[in-house]
Amino acid sequence: MKITGFKLAKLCVPLITPFKTALRTVTKIEDIILLVETDTGNIGYGEAPPTAVITGDTHGSIIDALRYHIMPAIIGMEVSDLSAITSTIQSAIVHNTNAKAAAEIAVYDLSAQAQNQPLYKMLGGGSPALSTDLTISLDGVDKMVADSLLAIKQGYKTLKIKVGNNIELDIKRIREIYKHTKGRVGLILDVNQGWSAEQTVKALEALEASGVKLDLIEQPVKADDIDGMQFITQRVSTPVMADESAFNAAQVRELLERKACDIINIKLMKTGGISNAIKIANIAEDFGAKCMIGCMLETSISVSAAAHFAAAHADIITHIDLDGPVLGTFDPVEGGTTFNGPKITLGDGPGLGIRAIKNLQYIEG
């Protein structure tokens, strides 16, 4: 099976409710879709969201990186030579991790199709059944409490609470949510780089003193503040997870060597795809650390790839944060992975199992 061409398209899925964090507010998933063509007629699917405030990727940069750098470099390559293809993708252009992730997802999809097995089995096996948490967007206290209670009714066992824009109000938000959900659901606190190290320690000490128990706190300080991450991790009992500080293998190794976090959040859009995600999972295993698998605002195309990766590395990836598809008003993908509330079920078809994608707007050029 040889790569012969590609197409690019846009896909828009309105969100059920606005997605609000300390960094941004988004009302729709509006991603770039990559279709990789082969001489056998097989199609590999990839996806990249614009995440300018996190990775620096925009619609324009994703399109140009794929059209002029990444895809021309791999056309003509044999899908069976997966290592060479992923190496070529990673070296085709610096940065542009979302575009690289889209290309790698599509190629891994094709590789598993060529082997006539689901992607997770090609990656090593595991259970096709996963359970995700649900994100509670940053909002007023009463609204966040109501959203949390609704999520519990929908069957979620873990909630990721977005805070980070006002530390006193954040503490109130957390206490109120905990008061109404105690014993019924686990809570992850995602600050999205919104606090300082000193504020984080004081906030967690205050929360712990008042009886609030969190599963973990995610990326409380700026991405480049490794000293701050270390300062926090050494002073609080709540596990600390690195997200924006952990894009690549070198960063993950430094974080773990310095004991600057307890858990690593792996996202394919940060790593540039599955090949580097595997390297990070292996490093975490070497240090005896666990990982979360996360996503940006993505549809079930790329989130499915993340789920397949997680299933194959279930001994390392113990936290699942793949709620992107259920935040949208509809799922544009036919076939493959099923997202039903907290339940994720991987399909048994070859690759990602995608049969068709609705509402694609193809990009000319």
C-alpha cells in the first residue's frame, strides 16, 4: 500500500454549551481534516484543531504545513514502512505539532488497515472499553455546580473542573462543587496555567484543610515554569499533573527527573502524533509514573486515535480525558469508535474503522 495523494477539508461541529477555560472560550469545534489516499483505494483519516494559545497552530498554519511540507514529503512512501514515514513527518517542518499529529493519525490508520486489524490491536492490544471524565467549563459558581450534578446523573465518575481566572472565586467554586458532589465523583482541578506557584500551594493547603479531596491538580502555572511545578509538587499532597509543560520526550524526562510533577498528560496534538506519544509513555514507565490521555476540542476522528493509543497502554495511562466528541451537538463520523456519555467503545474494524465523515467542506488548492 503506497501513499499517492491527499485531500484537506474543514469540519464544523457546534458545541452544546460554550467551552470556557482560563485561556479561551470556544463555541464550536472547527478542525482541519486530512484524508490520505493510497494506490489500493484505502483512505487514512487525520484531524487537527486550531489551538493557537496552546500549541500555536491555526487553521492557516495547519493547512500550509500539511499541503506544502508534510504531505509532499511522504507521498510515494510505502505504508508498511511506518517508522520511516513518521520520522519523515517529524522532520518535514519544525513545531506545527497539530499538523504532524493529523498526518501520523492518518498513516497509523492506514497501517492498521493494511494489517486488517483495529489500531489498538496493532499497537499492542488491550480492552476496547474505556471510560472518560467530563470537563466542567469555567463559569459562575451555581452554573458549575449544576453542570457537575448533571454530569453525575449522566454517569460520569470523574469531572475535570476548569478554573484559573480568579483564585478566591476559584476556591469558592471548588468548595461548592465538592460540597455537592462529595463521595459521588472524583474531581480533577485544571488551572490552565492560571495561578502562580505560591498561590497554588496556598490554595491547595486551604482546600485540604477544609476537607476537600482532589484526585489531582493539572498545570497550575505557566508552561515554562518548571521551577514552579517542582515547588508545588514538593509541598502539597494532591498529585500534580503536567500538561502544557509536557509537549515532548525531553520535557517529560526533565519534569520527572526533577520530580516536578506526578502525572503526565499526553495529548496527540502536543506530541505531534502517536510515535512521540509512545516515547513519552515509555519514559513515564521508566520513572514509575502514570499518564493521562487527553484531547483538545476535537471530533471522534483524532479522539478515536487517542483512545486506541490509550487502550494499548492501559498499564501506564490510568486517566482518560477524551470527552471532546460528546461536547459537540452531533458526531460527524460513521463507523469506528462509539462515544456514549462516559463510555468509549472501540470498533473492531480495520484501523480507526471510519466509513465516512459527514459535513466535510473540502479546501481547494
